[in-house]
Amino acid sequence: MAIIETRGIWLTTTDSKVLRSKERIAEAMDFLAETGFNVVFPVVWNKAVTLYPSQTMRQTFGIEIDPMFIGRDPLEEVVIEARRVGLKVIPWFEYGFASSYNLNGGVLLQKKPEWAARDHNGNLLKKNGFEWLNALDSQVQEFLLNLVLEVANNYDIDGVQGDDRLPALPSEGGYDQRTVSRYRQEFDRNPPQNHKDRQWLQWRADILTEFLGRLYSKVKAVNPNLLVAIAPNIYDWAFQEYLQDSPAWLKRGIVDMIQPQIYRRDFRSYAAIADKVVNQQFTDAILLKLAPGILMKLGSYCISPEYLVQAIEYNRQLGIQGEVFFFYEGLRKNNNTLAKVLRNGPYTKSGSFPTLLDLSAGDVSHKTAFSIWSGVENLLKKIF
């Protein structure tokens, strides 16, 4: 019987040339299938442009596609080549609610200044170089939702993926006029100046959770078999810093797969966080939804073969059936060293990507137990 495992990789435009031509895409898909992967997460929204012809972007900002790809549709090319070799495709909306990187809001906020997120001084919200759209604003949410839905509607894909910027907002934000008046209406006072006040954090995080709930139901309305995946930062840091309440998403059943970014550069740190994630956020029933993000390459850093194998083995010990690597180019370094390590080690036997039925088994048993109990309760009421 085939092993059920998520074996995924992110395809980026940063520090990578894989999406630059059809030929490179075809070669990459062959290579991934041979190495034992079963799902790719190609970037489709980055640096405030799409990697597919977007009517939403054309109508709202007059930019249909990343200028580098005019005349092509890289997403369609990835879908065709991935399907040819049996790989699943889950497009990744990397930029999420970010507006620009060190560009004072860039094109998006030049055109829509009212969409800007604000800190408590009223300045454009900026964190780690990224300027932000106001993720709490209904128009901004609608825009992102439309990007996701046009991909869900127009491509033969297996799901969609958000990350540490979708749904997210730096917790320094939320001080724009609309959000402040919304808060004031509800509580009859202004939001706290302390952006990490627990109630203020939770109130804003709940708005993002509601947005994810809407996104989930709208994606399922397009096709109930599409997976909604999120690769958030690690809770509770992600909650404090970016209003990402992943336990609430799991509890509400509005995420089918979750890939927390356990981006640590040594095995002990990775193992400590993996332990914590499994023990604090997951029951056995929903553990299949978890496939941590592992940092394979970033700048000059490249994971060692030893650490790579240790991390995968440790995942399996914890009952974690899979992982997703950041990012593709790491496999090709040093004459494909890491790909060979995977193919001759942890990924020797082929692994089947989990079906929606597999992933929702825990949810189903929970719902079934609930309905059985409700039936028993009603029967007892009739008897007594």
C-alpha cells in the first residue's frame, strides 16, 4: 500500500529561474517527480503582480501580469507540466496583504491610498521592509478574495495557499480611521495604544479569521475538492506579531492543510518547535493536516544532508506525514545533492498526496460523534 505523505516544494521567482521558460518548468516537473515529490506550490502573487493574466489586477490597477511574463501564463504552464508527471498543484499567494517592499506602498497604494494600513502614529504600516495593505478593510479583503477566486475558477488546480502574509497584518496596524471607528462602535472607546494588548490582538485576529472563513467557503463553492492551505508563522509568535490565530482556524475547520514555517537552521531548534506544534495544536485526528515548512535554502544558507534526513525522520516519529521545502533551488545545489539524498533515503518509496477525505477524516469523525450524541440526547429527552 502506498504511503500517504505530503511531499511539497515552493517554486519562487526570487533567486530562482525555474519559472522563466516553459522548458525550465517542464524540466523541473520531471526532476521533482523523479525525486519523489507529489505537490508543487508555485508563486502566483508576488511583488504586487500576478504570475497569470489577472482580470482583477487589470481592472483595479491596470497591470494584468508581471511584466516579465507578458505573453505567457506561467501558472498554466506549471499546471500542464505538473499534470503530465502526476504532481498536484496548489498556487501560493506569497505577497498576501503586503503592498510593497521598501517602496512606500508601491503601485497598489499609489492607486488606492485609502487601502493603506496605519500604525498608531497614523503612518503607513511598515515592518521588516514590507509596507502593508489594510487587511482588516472589507474592500482590501474583497480584492484578495477575487485574486484567489479567479485562480480557483480558471485553472485545473488542487487548492490554494496563503502564508505568513495571508491572512495576516502586523500587530502594529489597525489604527486607520475605519478600524478605529469600528472598534469604538463596539466598545465605546478607542483601541489601546499598546498594540499587543491581548484583547486588541484577539479582536483584530478574529477579523482575519472571519476573512479566512469566507475565503474557505467561497473556494469550496467553486469546487468542494479544492484544498485551502496556509503556511503561517509559528503560533503564538505569529499571533502576537501578525495576528495569525492558527489554533482558531483549525478549531473552526477553515483550513485543510497547514504548513507552519519552522525555518530553523539547526536540527535541535527544529525538533523543539515541531514537538511544541504537535503537542499544543494538534490531536491525532487532525495531524494529517500538518506538513511543516522546512528551510532548505535562503541566500547563502543551504540545509545539510544530515539535518534534512533528521528533520524528516523526526517528523515521522511525531506522526507528521509530510513537509514542504523552501525552496526548489536548494534541491539543485552542488550537483543535486539534496535531491539525491531524498530520492535514495526518505522518499525512496513513492508517497501518495493525501486526499480531501484523508485530510478531513478527523473533522468528519468529530462531526459524526457530535451528531450521534445529539441523536442520543434527543432520544433521552423523549424517554424521560
